[in-house]
Amino acid sequence: ILSAPESEHILYWGESLHPQNWYGAADVFLSCSSWEGMPLAPLEAMGHGLPLLLSNIPGHHFLEERSWQYELNAPQQGAQALSDILQMLQSQPTAMREILEKRAAWTREHYSLAKMTEQYEESYIM
């Protein structure tokens, strides 16, 4: 990433104890994971209204209709998807905002702390 053309436009801060502070500054949430169980970081990002660009792995499949996905072994596919997302954000801001707001509402409805706690209680406290 740091050796990419125009890398001065890419911020890479590494690990953060408070990732929620970065969502407002981000344009896109990118996950290059090769494995995920329950992908909480993408859910958090989507709940904050960010478009998701996710690696096409089993842990991300349930977000397939609410994200852009790419093959890890095809980085050019991921780069093209990122370019497409950024172009849509710039050329269709109102439509993208509506889509992202719907996705954020869906995330809060299905994956809020209260909803997740309720589901865990149903699963484990029977």
C-alpha cells in the first residue's frame, strides 16, 4: 500500500484500540481477511454508514448483498472495486447516501448490542 502510486492519499495507521473513531474519517471500509468468524468490524463500519469492500471468504458471505466483494488472489479485482465505489460516492452522492443509510439501519436493527445480547441469551440460556 505504501509503495502504491499516489500513496500519499492513503492513510495507514495500523492497530487502534478505538476503531470507531476512524469511521467518520473513512470513505470505505476495506477488509483483506483470509478468514473471519463473525466479522464484527465490517458490521461496525456498515453501522456507521461506510461502504464495505470485503474479501470473498465464507465469513463475509452473509454480507454479500450489502457489500462489494473481491477475490484475495485477484488484487486487481479489489482495486477496480475500490475505484468503482469511490467513483459512485463522487458521482452519485445522494443515491449512495440513501443506500448506505439503509444498510446502516439494517445493521443497527439486526446487530445492535441489545439484539445481539438477546440472541446470545436465546442460544445459551435455555
